[in-house]
Amino acid sequence: MKVTDFDYDLPKERIAQHPMEPRDHSRLLVVDKNTGVMEHRHFYDLPEYLRPGDVLVFNDTRVIPARLYGFKDTGAHVEVFLLTRLNNTDWEVLVRPGKKLQVGAHIKFAEELSGTIIDHTDFGGRIIRFAFEGVFEEILDRLGEVPLPPYITAELEDKERYQTVYNRDPGSAAAPTAGLHFTKELLQKIKDMGCEEVFVTLNVGLGTFRPVTEENIEDHPMHREFYSVTPEAAAAINRAKAEGRRIVAVGTTAVRTLESAGATGEVKAGSSWTQIYIYPGFQWHIVDALVTNFHLPQSTLLMLVSSLSSREVMLHTYAEAVKREYRFFSFGDAMFITDLEHK
């Protein structure tokens, strides 16, 4: 398959610049993953498509203030974007300008924080070793900025709108955006109707949003991301599967966690790194239905949702969403990819 097989036309004005208020008033396109039949609703209507006994799996990660600005010894301005923590002092990062930040380069961010580039990464990034006085997370909260995707050019007044209402585990460079539509009230309504809520963690990094640059999608190397599944979460999911109940993933990062931890057909508790790459032909083991946003053309995320359904159904659905003026990407509207015949 070619990366161009997952392309579609998206007018710039369809890219959402601001989050919907209230969160659950975004639109919801419900699509049958087998037939492509669509229904057009609002996100607060999601409970109508859920069944008592469904297990909704959420990624409870929190976006960190991952963008830091500093100076080289020469006085040149530099930008460091934190991706993945390797240990107490070392991080995988993206840097700008890249050519000026080679191994050995020293960066000063503030009196209490500096860093030295100690290695290159295989994705064009760097590994930086920080030196700091105090608690790193507290310093980062003071100095860092929560990064918004580059296609969002408007300023975000309330930074918590780029966090889910159930976040609790800091570590991501980007939000698990499917979860942005949920309010605490909607979560309670879903729970009251007999659905089960389970939380896993995947720290969103480069693997989720790195562009596909290879012509053949099979040649694209996925970057690794760290995930964690508690014994309680694994037990709840495995129990539901054994009883024939549906697993509804909230977001592609929840999918990546579940299908990584459940590659044998049973979800294993624990923490690990995943480079899972899901595209048509992938053998799904855990996830039955998916709440997700509309993804970028030619992206690995569009390939993932096409795998759960089909490329033809997804491209037709996306074309209809563009025609009906749905809002796209991180602050955009939502989809529920499910089986409408057994609603």
C-alpha cells in the first residue's frame, strides 16, 4: 500500500482552531465499521450507542509543558521539545535549529536548568542530559510551555482545554484528543447506564504524530512510546472479553496500548515500550469499537482507523465529513466507529 492511498482533500478552514464549549457539544459522526452507514449526532448522544456492560478504555496521560526555550553559549536562541524521558536526567527531544545543536552543545534555560546534547537519535532528534537544581517537574512547570499542534495557530486561553478531564499521569508531548470531548457529567451518565470505565496510560510521543515519509507504508519506522496497564485494568478487560462484552477504546493511543498489551489475545499487565504499527491487514485482538477524532491525510492514525474498518469506508466517511463541514483534528469533532447493526 502507498501512503497516497490514504490521502483526502481537506480545506484549511475545516481545521478547528478552538475547542468546542461545552466539551460534549462537538459533533459526532457515527459510522458502521462494516457497511459505512453513517448517523450524524452530537457527542452528548454517545450513550445512545453504548450498551450496558461495555468497557470504555481511556488513556489517562497528562500533557507536560514540553517546549523549552534557551540559549547556546554563543547567545543563539534554541528550542527544545521534550518527547520521552529515558531516566532522571536524560530525554529524547526534538531541537530547533537542528544544525546548530550537535553533540556537545550546551544550552542554558534558566539559572536552575541547563542541558548538554549527548547523542543523536534515529529519527533526527537528540538526547539531552539536563542539569538542574531542585525538582525537575517543578522547574518544567515554571519554564515550559504546553505545546499545541502546529496546525493550531490560535492562542488557547485555558490551557486545561488541551487536557482531558480525567488526566492524572504526566508524561505526554501531545493530548489524547478523543478524550477531550468527555465531561465529568457525561462520564457519570455512561457509568450510570452500566458501562465500565478502565484507565490505561500511554505517553504520547513522536510515534503517534510523526509523518509518513516513505512511499510504501510498510517501510515507515514507528517511534517507540511508553505504556502502562495496571493489573486491575487488565483483569477488567480480560473479564469483559471472556464474557463477550465490547471493548470501546477512547482514542488511538488507547488502541495502541490495548493491542500492544493484548497481542496474544489476553491483555497483560505491566509497563513497556511499544512501536506497534496498525494499518489495514493488522490482526485486532482486543478493541471492538473506537471513539476518535478526524486525522491528518496520509497519517498513521488514518491508517489505524482504516484497519478497524476499511480504507474505502473511512475515505468515504471523511469525504462526507468534509462535505458536511465537520471540524477536523485535535480540537475538532469526533467519530464513533462501531457496529450499528447491533446497536
